[in-house]
Amino acid sequence: MKNDRDDVPFSYQVKVGHISANPVEVHVEADASELKALAETWNVVSVDDLRADLQIARWKRDGVRIKGRVQAKIVQSCVVTLEPVESAIDENFEQIFVPEGSKLARQPGNDAGEMLLDPDGPDLPETFVGDTIDAGEVVAEFAVLAIDPYPRKQGIEFAGHVEDSGEDDKKPSAFAVLKDWKKD
């Protein structure tokens, strides 16, 4: 299904009611106009390719699990020379969605009302409204998270940059300001 929303550069709508417990294999790929829109959204020189192989299945009773592998080829500007740098993205991901208001989306707390978060534990499920989930938006989100924020061309280092060790720094005297003061 093509993009129905103007604010999402890459979209693949999945009807929740059509999803069964058996995973469905889906291959999605961005076309030329979507690649151009992604490049503008991600603030990179260009996105040359974006594709993903997905497995979409029912999770528990009302939830949906989207597992997959996203691959992309992008061109960014080198942070040192501003020359183009080609990068490849290859990421596996998994995202679970539950309907808005589902008890499965709530984080359990303790008796004091505090949330207990495990940084190494699974992510909380995302919520969705209505009867569709945008799998294309999920693919684009995991791809952009894998982009190197400081790309450098191979073999390029910062030249002429000297790090100050602070050894030559002297603590100024409290009376240094009085040194140049003249009595009239």
C-alpha cells in the first residue's frame, strides 16, 4: 500500500484485522520519490536504497509483532572534509504493537507508584489507534537510528587540532587586578 500520509516519507499500512498467528513474510522497498523524501527528512546527502524483509504476526490476543531486517545505502557529508561518505545500514529489529488503552502497554510499578525499568529488558510495546499499523514508518525509524551521526571518510583525521593538557594553566592571583592600578 502506498503512502497515504504526507508527513511520513515511507509508508506501508498493515491492517491489524488481517493478521494471523502465523507470521506473514513481507518485502518492502522505497521508490525514487520516497528515497528523496527520506534523504530530506534524515538530513543526509542521499538515500540510494531502503528495503526490509518483515515477518508480521499476531502477538498475544490483540497485539502485533513486526520483526525484520532493514538494509539501506545512504550518502552523508564527512564531518571533516564535507566530501560524500557512503554508508551501509544492516539492522535487525523487533517491535510489538498493542491497541491504545491495552493493559499490556502499561509499565508495572511498585507499591510506591514508581516505575521499574530494566535497561537490558524488552522495550514496552508501542500503541496504535484504529485498525492499521504503518510498518514502513517502523522500518524508517530503525534505519535512521543506525545512521552514524559523525561520518568520516576513510583515513581522514582532524588535522591541526591540538588538545590543551592544562599543564601551563596558572591559577590567577587574587591581587593580579591590583597590579596595574595606579594611585593618583
